[in-house]
Amino acid sequence: MTPKAHILIVEDRDALRRLMHRALSGEGYRVTAAADVSEAKRCLAAPDFDLVFSDLKLPDGSGLDVLALCRQVLPEVPVVMLTAFGTITTAVEAMKLGAVDFLEKPVELEDLFTMVEALAQHRDLPPLFQPEGAPPVVGRHPQLMAALRLLKKVATTESTVLLTGESGTGKGLFAQCLHAISPRRDQPFVAVNCAAIPETLMENELFGHEKGAFTGATRRQQGRFGLAQGGTIFLDEIGELDLAVQGKVLRVLEDRTYERVGGGRPLKADVRIVAATNRDLRGMVRGGEFRQDLFYRLDVFPIELPPLRQRATDIPLLANHLLQSIAARLKLPVPTLTTSAGELLTAQGWPGNVRQLANLLERGIILCEGGELTAADLQSFVETSEQNDTTPTGGEESQVREALLSSGGDKRQAARALGWSYSTLQRRVRRFDLEGFPKYRR
């Protein structure tokens, strides 16, 4: 953005709308104002805005409707929600859906100017968030930025955090960043992959044991909770815990105490719990696979990480960062990613998300000749990945159907709404047999 950025304000209260219009115009910004969702839609028919402010409650709908429309026609433009007292929960939900921040009413002009200036500099900032002691988060897509803003807001508290998202979206990375900017940053960060530990060993692994607790227990051993004292414990894939161990984790969350295996004395658990899952915990609760009381204790502050296909514009940035880190690890020269290679990578669906992209690039670096990674170099790897992704998910088909329905069959608009390239959407349309949907068939 530049000082002449074009800002859309969607606010039904005349006094506030005029105040913001006058204040921002006086600072040199171009400002367009709308009083409701319908008027906002007319404004967005010619989408040349750089920043959008929208009230959450509007006469003919919701600010979430404005947000959804912006994500379709202006996927890279920051959207800020204006919230009144009592609507903060909805504002946080809006951030999960792609809003970059929220501004509380009554709006203070100093806060407004500060936010606009910060967002105005957004596109010029390096697309990297790296607190000391943690790996970097790379990207500038609004959905990723919204997740990062939630992370920064909750990090300074002691609240339990639940990270959700598909496998490979970076939940472990987010957990490390949260710890690195929290008051516990100088204390241990202990990660536990709950899916990698046998069920029979999980309780001992988490809580430790006393000498003589079982055959072979020749000495007392601390568990992961003991090792994490004063710091953060990250329970990755928490949906894999069996019900018995779930009850013991619930005790930690409720009483801040636990017992070692074979012990009868409660021990203090001075730890912050960050959990992550790629499973539907609500569905598991309904199916009796996950404790409802534990779910509600974990779901204090959920943060959903977007899949890579929904932030496809970040892929060239991320690919170049991964090339540097992978080449350094392998002690090989860093190849240049050509424009055509970047376009090829952006066009893919990436069911394995960042992890799949990193694996493909590692193969490319090893086989690279001539100092450049071209589309031709990567094509065979991409085809292999596509062959391994032959079973479509019902959730992805529903996403494509909904986007096509919302856009009236306009594939380019649907691709923008999904954060995909046009060729990626075309490939999914063929895979799900949705050619002509919804105009010619239902």
C-alpha cells in the first residue's frame, strides 16, 4: 500500500462511518463508505481496494458476509472487523475465517491510524515471522496472518491453546513460536507426538514412574510433564490418546497435579499445555472416542491453520525459503527457482501441505543440475505426488461445490475464493466430475 491507498468502510452507524471517512481522508487515503452488505457488494463489484473495515452487525446481514465476499474478489486484501462490546468472540471467529484483526468500538482515532499504518506497510514487510529460539513462519496470506495474530494475542497469557488443521500445515511450528514469545520462553519446551508412542507406554511417557512401579523400574524416572516444569508441553495429535490417559491429562488441566506410575503422592504441574490435532475432536466426542470434558478444557483458545492450497500465493515465497534451508542441511548449492517452476508448484493441491512441498523440493535439490530448478525438473515429482493423491476427500469436494455455487459457476472467481490457482481448480473440477456445475446440472 501507499499513502493513497483505497479503503472501504462498511458501517451502518452514520456518525461512526462519517468520522472514519473524514479522519482517513484527512490523512490522504482514498475512502469509500457503505452502510450495509448490499451496498458493500456494489462497491466490491469493481474491486480496487487495499484495505477493508467492516462492522460485524449490519442491517441486512453480517460483517462475515462482507469478509466472505472480500476473500472471493480480494483474497490478498486485509479485512478488519469493527466490534462492539460483547462481540469479541465473533471477532475471533472472523479472524479464523481470514480477517487480519479487529478494532473495538468506540473507535479511537489514534488506534485507527496506528492500525492503518501498520497494515499499509504489510506488503512491504518481509514475509517471515521468526521469534528468537523458534523456526520461521513464512507467508503473508491473510489466513496465515490471521492465525499469527491470534497466536500473538494468546501467547502472553496462560490460556490453553488448541491448534487444528490438516497434517503438515505447521502446528508444531506454531507451538514453538507460541512458546518463544510467551512469558515461559526461558523454560523448557517439551513436544510429545501422541501418535508415535504405544498406548501401553503413554502414561509412563507422560507422567514418569516411581522405583519399583513395575518389573524393570530400577529407579525413579520423570515423565514429559516433569521435564516441562515451568515451561510448555506440546501434545501433538492429542486425538490419539486413549480414554484412560485422557482422564489423567484432564486432571492436569483442572487441578494442575499428576501422579507418577506407582506413586501415590500428587505432584505439581507448573506447565502450559498446547495441544494439536488434525482430527475432528467434536466428532470424536459424539462417537465416544474423546472425553467431552477434556475437549472443552482444551478448546479454550482454538487456532486453525490453513492448508497450503488455501494460501497458494505463499507457495513461491515458501518454496524459496525451503530451498535455502534444505540446501544448507544437505550442504549443497541453493538452486534458483524459476518463474515457471513457481507457477507449477502454485498450481498443485498439496494434500500433504508444507511437508509434501518440502519433500518434493529436497528431491529437486539433490537431482538439480545447472543451478536452476525449472518446471521441467519438477514435473515428474509433481506427477508422482498427484498419482499418490488419487482418492479425493469428501471435504474437498464440498469446498469446490460451495465455491462454484457461490460464484454462479465462475471458475476464476471460485479459484480466488478457495485461494487456489485456476489450473488447480480445473484439475479438481475434472476429478470430482463437476464440469458445468451448477449452471447446467445440480
